Amino acid sequence: MSIRKVMVSPWMARPIGSGNLLMPFLTSPPGPLSINGEGENIEKRVLPIILFPLTLFLNKFTPWKCLKHKPIGQHGFTLMEMLTVIAIMGILASIAMPSYQKGVIRGREASLKRTLFVLRDVIDQHYADHGRYPVSLEELVEKRYIREIPMDPMTNSTTTWILIPTDREGENGIFDVHSGSYKVSLSGEPYNEW
């Protein structure tokens, strides 16, 4: 039995399977390593166990194939890449959609509040000018208090306004206006009670 001195680099490569990917092993620090004739007593320290499954995965699925040049006319995305992009877009859309819908509802609620404020103010101006409430919203248009009957933002119609008649005896007319929508606001109060 002869003992020989061998210089070993810190990284040795050993092929795995039939692929071209090599698994790096961390050997003992550079320096002489005693190996007897039969190849016994080789001291090794292996990299963390995480590298081995990762290397097997990379060896099995070889992502390096995408780096090879494709023949002319075969440029494009694979089905897997397209499905991944579509899945990511779907996740992002499902996250953003509720926020978008709440923003639209908040905008309609703000528009409804403003419209109700204007209508009630115009009804009060009519009462201050004529000493009585208007009989209909069309009367406010005829007397040029408003240009046209506003659209209810919740029902998208000008004919769904709920007109509250005055409670004074001997008087006819519209005292108040509410939205014609029976939906509930984000604050939990029905729109027709605003």
C-alpha cells in the first residue's frame, strides 16, 4: 500500500445522472489529502443538504434549455409562461377589484349627497320666493331654479326621486326629496333615508 499526497481544490464537481448539471461538493480545505491505494479514508464535507435537492430539481427540469438559441420562426412564450402571467394578473385583479368597487360607490354617494343638498336648497329658495313649496320638480325647472331635473346617481334615472309632501295643513307641495334606491350605503343607512 502506497500513500500519495494529492492537492484538492475546495470545490470538486461530480456529475449527477445523465444531465450536464454538476453537483458541487465542498471538500476539506486546500492542502494535502491522504488517499491510500484502494480509495478509502477520503475526508469530505458536503455543502448544506439544501443544495442536493435543488441540484436534482435543476438537473431534472434543465431551465438552461430556454437559453439556447431557438430556430427562426419559433420565438415566443411557452404555455407555462403564459399561464403564470395570467394567474398573476388574476390574483392582482382580485385584490384590486373590491377597492375599485368601493371607490365607485363612494363617488356615487358623494354625488347623491351633493344632488340632495342642491335640490333641498332650491326647494327652500322656491318657498322663500313664493311662500309655498313647489308642486313637482318640473315646476322648479319651469321657474328656472334648476336647468333640468338631476339624475339620481344610485338609480341612474330622473324619475325615481321620492318626493316627500309637506305636512302643513292647507298646503300642497314637495317639502323634501330622497333617493329612489332601496340599497344600503357603506355606512349601513338606506339611501332613501338620506
